[in-house]
Amino acid sequence: MKAELYEIDKTDLKILEILIQDAKRPFTEVAKKVFVSQGTVHVRINKMQEAGIVEKTTLKINYAKLGYDITAFIGIYLEKSALYESVLEELKKIPEITNIHYTTGNYSMFVKIHCRDTNHLKEVLHDKMQQVNGIERTETMISLEESLDRSILLAQ
């Protein structure tokens, strides 16, 4: 089922809104809040997964509590935009990278990484990222604090 074939309604949006806040919330609890049966929640989630609307459920990790004290954003300049796919495949192999975006503007790509400390950051940049064929240069911005991390409101 394709996303454009599945008609999202207010009930679906309410279900998504609740699960965005806590993906581990039991369907019975979601059903009570949306005033539908547990089976309805289950069926609708399955349909939204088949349609590609719901892709996966994830855990939000506090990397600092696991010893990854540096979060950085790296702007990547490619030698040629035609190299995007090959650079992407190489960057995916670097475990410290958690997000990769193909962008407009100054950078060809923008990535988010988590490192233990500045020495680890230097290692990732110098020994891993800047060794990827097709990367001309990078610019690094270290995050001092994440002040907001949220999903958009769906049920309005």
C-alpha cells in the first residue's frame, strides 16, 4: 500500500501523536485515549506501516550519559555533486555519524555525529571523514546544548 493511497484521518493523527511521545505505550492505553478499540489501533498502525507513513520505532538515547560528551554538526563540501551517492555509502560506515542530510546552500551534505571527547572528534574527522574520496573539505560546529528536540504536532 502506498502512502498516497492511505487516507489519514483525525483518529490516525491522534494515535500517532500519542505514540510519538512514547512509542512503548501499550495499544490498550492509546485506544482508551483515542476512544477506539485496541484492535483498531493495531490495524491502523499496521496500515500506516504498510503505507510507509510509520517507518520504525526508536529509542531516544542520551549519548552524554553513555560517555559521548560531544555532539557536532559537520558541513561537507563535495568535490562534485555527482559523488554524493558514493560519499553517502562511505559515511554510512562511520558509526559515530547518526544523521546524514543532502542539502542546498553552502554545504552539499550535513551530518550529525556523537564523540566521546575532542580527541575522538579529531580522530573521526581526520582519520575517517576526511579520508573519504569525494569530500573536498568539512566545517565543524560543536553543539553546546540541545535546547529543543521534538516532533511536529500532527493532530490539530
